[in-house]
Amino acid sequence: MAQPAPDYTRSSSNSASPPRRIDSWKDIASYLKRGTRTVQRWESEEDLPVHRLHHDKLGSVYAWQHELDAWWVSRGASLASAPAAAPAAPSIAVLPFTDLSQQQDQQYFCDGMAEELILALGKLHGLRVCSRMSSFRFRHDGTAERAIGRQLRVGALLAGSVRHAAGRLRIMVNLIDPESGYQLWSGVFDRALGDVFAIQEEIARSVAQALAITLSPNEAAALERPPTHDLQAYDLYLRGRTYYYHYGPSDMPCAIQMFTQAIERDPAYPLAHAGLADCWSFLYLYSNRSEDLLRKAEEASRRAVDLDPESAQAQASRALALSLNRRDAEAEQAFETAIRLDPSLFEAHYFHARHSFVLGNLDQAAAEYEAAIQLRPDDYQAPLLVAQIYDDLGRAADAAAAREKGIAAAEEHLRLNPDDARAVYMAANGMAALGQRELSRQWAQRAFAMRPTDSMLLYNLGCIYALLNYEEDALHALEQAVLHGLRQRGWFEHDSNLDSVRAHPRFQALLGQL
């Protein structure tokens, strides 16, 4: 007979009393009237909202009572009476490889090796692969392996080191069970640089074997196919990806230069074309909303897919470019293809969610944001964006929990990236929706001071001020967003943040311009 559950019909978030914090696994388990191992499993497999302090001690966890209440209402009750679940699918995170080269100048190559393995493993059916952004945040921070595994919700960690000198590679890799600390597999590869793709294939095959994954003929063939036959083009591509993932205004031109040079070396290099398309799309989204950038993104992404239609990354780049070009049906097909080819590709789910929201398909948008959160638990964007959709779907408790998760993730992100204006204004939006009016306004002003002519930032300021009922400020920010190039009519039409100004003649005039 199941133990009685706590009374979750109450909602601490609606109470005037301050939120109650529950410290330690033992106290969380006691509150839920379950065993400690059960609630730890629920955190790993069922998104039980548990937070961690900023060090690696396993006991340093806490939970907010109102978040636990909301979680129980949404899914906990069904778990309490459900039959035992089937064993979870294998899951893995590839940590950034360590540069052991004498000059310490090969980190881009080490990161590229790890990223290529993430992409290769992501093609294997039945293996869940943690995203690059999530796994790479543990670079050099000293977090214990078990803590990494629990935070990323994976059953295996792949770590390694690279020594690259005089045309030779020495690569050491270890596959570890983070819970037990046992080594599942290890390998040492001492080869010529020209064997780098063969090494990647051997590592991916060995990981699959260690995790008891049987490769299909198509998966085996995909692992054998090198991305390019030009090693210098490959090196340029890795450098380009390193610049791209910095997401800075000065980094994107360097990424474009590297991808362009890689394409000059090997015009048939699909990932280089996809990388170039991503740069053009990024600049259009967050910098300069020009038709020329849209055209370049469309051309580069089309070339990437023409060269390798079975590349999930190429399909995702194509889908985003098509979405920005408002070719909705084609974009939908490309997103679905990318996700079919690699269900672990965060960007495919994340941008598919954005695309679905623009079209007004809220259920699909919510499902895709949820998939993105599963792949990148530390991401601040997806929780804050899905929270609004939860509100629109009448899921208020889920919305509040998602916003608190997103704000906490944004604060942690800003601790490491203090100049990221997007994290600032997205957190400000979450604060406004939670009723934290003064703090929200302060953060909105902080974001505006960083990038006062950014059309995306201005649009989000309009949303924040509309939520705070600052009508004049909201309308002015939205007008400035359009003036600086924002053209997504679907956002203005479907964004419930703007409901308080929707009937205003100035807002209706803006719709007429889109």
C-alpha cells in the first residue's frame, strides 16, 4: 500500500508568508513522505525541482516548498501509484578535453574533439547525449564526478586529454560511471594527425560498446564518414566553432572568417556551411535585422543540407534560417528532420519551440521547450520562455516554478558571463511576472544600458514594461524595436506579455508596419 502523500492542494506561492526552504535530501524526502533514494531518482528522471549550492558537496541541496507543491500537482501524484518504470535509456556527457600540449595553445582543438564526439554519439539511437553548453560549463571548476553526473542527469561521463605537436596526436580518454566512480572503458591513441577522424570513430564505437548500444548499419556508416578530407579545413572549422560559442559581438566576425576559410579549403564541407549559416542567423536575431543577413543564412544553410541531408546540425541550421525567412512549412519539416536525426540536439528543440510559438502553436512550443530543458538543465532561456506558455495554457504553478528555475540559472550564468544582456533582460521578464516589480525594473534598465539599440532587447523591454503596467514605456520600447529592425509580427500577435497594451492605437499601428 502506497504511503499517503502530503497535502498539495495548498499553494505556498499564493500565501503572504515568505517562501519556505527545505534543506538536505533527508528533509526533502521527509516532506514528500518518500525515501531519499526515491526523491534522488525523481530529481534525475522526473525533474523534481532540487537546487544546489555553489560547491560540490553532495549534501548541499535545497528545495522550495512551493516548487515541490507545483511539481507534485503536475506529475508527482501519478508517480506515487505508477508501476516501476523500465530502465532508463543510457545517457552520457562529454566533458571538455584537457590541453596537454607544451604551448597550451590547442584548447580549440581539444574542444573540437569533444564537440565532434557529442555530435557522433548524438546520432546513436537510444543514447541520450548532454549538450555541449551544459557539459562544458564544468571546465576546470573542480566539481566531483558524482555531482556532475547528478546535475547533468547522466549515467556516464567521457573525459579526456589531448597532446598535439609536430603532426602527432596523443589522446587519452576515460568513460566513467559517475555514481560509483568505476571506469567503464579507457583508451590511449598515439597516432598521426591525419588519423584524427579514425580516432573519433574508434572512441564513439568503444563508448557504444561499453554502454551496450548496438549500432545499426546506418549508424556504423555515419561514424565511418569523415566530415572533411582536408585537415586544415577541419582545423579552421574548429577555430570557427570556438569563436561562435563565445557569442560575443567581436567573436562572430572571427567565426565567419574561420568558416569562410574552411569552405575555401573544402567547398564540400557541410558543417562549415552550417556554421556560417548559424553566424548569419545569430547576427540577424541579436544584432542587425537586415534582409542581406537573411539571404546569406538561407544560402549557406541550403548548401549545408545539399551536401549532407543526413546531418542533424545542417538540418537545424536550415530550419532556423527558413523560420527567420518566414517559410514556415519548410522550416517545420526541417526541424522535424533535425530532431529525427539527432534527438539530443538542443538547438533543434529550442528553435523549434520559438518557431512554434510564433505560429501560435502553444502546446508544441511547450513540449519542445521541455525537451530542450531536459537536454540542457542549466539553460536559463528555455525555462523563462516556457513559463509564459504555461501561463497561457492555464498552468500557473508550473509557470512560477519555471520562472524561478530560469532566474536562478540566469544569475549563475551572469556570475560567469556578466556582460550577457540577454540573460539580464530575460531574468527581468521573469521577475516582472513573479511580481518583483522594483527588481525587474532595475534589471531592465541594466540591460538597456548594455545594448540600447538592440531590437530584440527593446522588444523584451516592451514586454517587461507591459507586465509592470508602464504603458508609455512599453509602447516606446516596442516602437524602438520595430524602428531598429524587428519584423516578427507573430510575436506581437501571440505574446501574452503585451496584452495590457494590445488595444492601444499605437500598438495597432505597429502591427500595420509588420
